[in-house]
Amino acid sequence: MKDDIRTLLEGVRSGAVPVEEAVLQLKRRPFEDIGYAKVDTHRKLRQGTAEVIYGAGKTPEQIAGIAAAMRQSGQETILITRLSPEAAEEVGRSHPLRYERLARCGVIGPMPEPDGLGKVVVATGGTSDIPVAEEAALTAAVLGSEVLRLYDVGVAGLHRTLAHLDELMSASVVIAIAGMEGALASVIGGMVDCPVIAVPTSVGYGASFGGLSALLSMLNSCASGVSVVNIDNGFGAGYLANRINHMHRKGEH
């Protein structure tokens, strides 16, 4: 693969291959096949963000192998989500991994400098929602966004939410994370002038149905500009928030 890319780049330098054609060819080079995984080594070129490793269900050896292929292709920072402490310990023997226990995530390599439009604010209804929030916050930070955390600001004490109105209004994106009845997303959505990404969590008593009640409440929000991801999907929220926070790049090319 490296030889093919070198030949292509030599063609660009000599003028035999137009730059636009080279970019198109690079985008079409899909993956590196390592047997048990097909690593998308050109996802960053194609989508602006490198592939992220989903750790659940993979053996530590598989995770380490995928990470090795990504590092060999030039990826400096790698995010591994839903990573158990036991698997993290194993992977850390072959890669410089930092494990974030609350987020259940591992990071290989350095954290990038934030280069987004503004801040991604991650707000939770309660302390029990923090693990999902940390997954969202770490995801956005690893991908290059500045993150501000506002934890335990739920509507059971609305004054706690209103005390952070300035921070919420300064955000380019807000991720609102809550279980129970999931009202936090609607409250924040009615106050801010930026997109709100709602994350229902499985926190709650019996009739919360493992987060289904919060999911349905958020889907039925009367506040405009609120979108919803899946139950406990902090990664999906952090990824989307980062993409919104980097939309200015569209105008730079």
C-alpha cells in the first residue's frame, strides 16, 4: 500500500497525475486486511476523523493488532471505546495506552490540540450519568474539540441548570445526558442557540425501562434543534458534536 501511495504521489509531483485525481484515488483505498479485521486506514482522509476501535466483544490481542495496523498507517492518536480494565492492561503491554476508567475508554498516543469552532459542553442530569458523559467528553476531546463538563445539573433542581446559563450559551454544541424522564435535553434545548444532542441513559427505576422512557421523552421534545442518539451512546454523541464543531473546515477547501 505504501509503495502504491508513493507512486501516486510521484505522479502528482511530476505533473502526470492531477491533484484532484490523486485525492480521489486515496479516498478509494479502503482498508488493510489483517485477517480478523479490515482496518479502515483512510477514514481520516475520507471523513476527517480516523477509525475508532470498539473494544467490547474483541479480545485484547485483536484490539492490539488493530491498533498496531492503525499506528503503522500513521495514525498518532487512537481511541478505544467500551474497553474493560482487564483488556486495557493487556493492550497496554504492547501500546502506550492511557486508560480512563469512568469513560471505559483507552487512548493510545497524544491528545490533539483543540481546533474546533468553539466548545462542546457536556451536561448531565445526575452524577449517575457521568460514565456516559465521560465517554462523550473523551471522544470529542480525542477528536480535537475543547470540552466543558457540567455534571449534576438536572431539572430536579432547576437552579443548578440556570447557574450555568453563560457556559451553556457559549457552546457551539451541547450534549445533554440524562436518565429517568430525560427532561434535561428539552430544558437546555429551550435556552441555547446551538444544536443539542440528547443522550438517554439507562439510569432510573423500573418504569424507566432501561432508558426507554428517557429515549421516548427526548424524541418527543418540544424544543427545536434537539437530536437524539441511542441509549447510553456517549461515543455517538461525542463524535457528532465534534463533527458539528468542525464544520468550518468545509469552507477551507
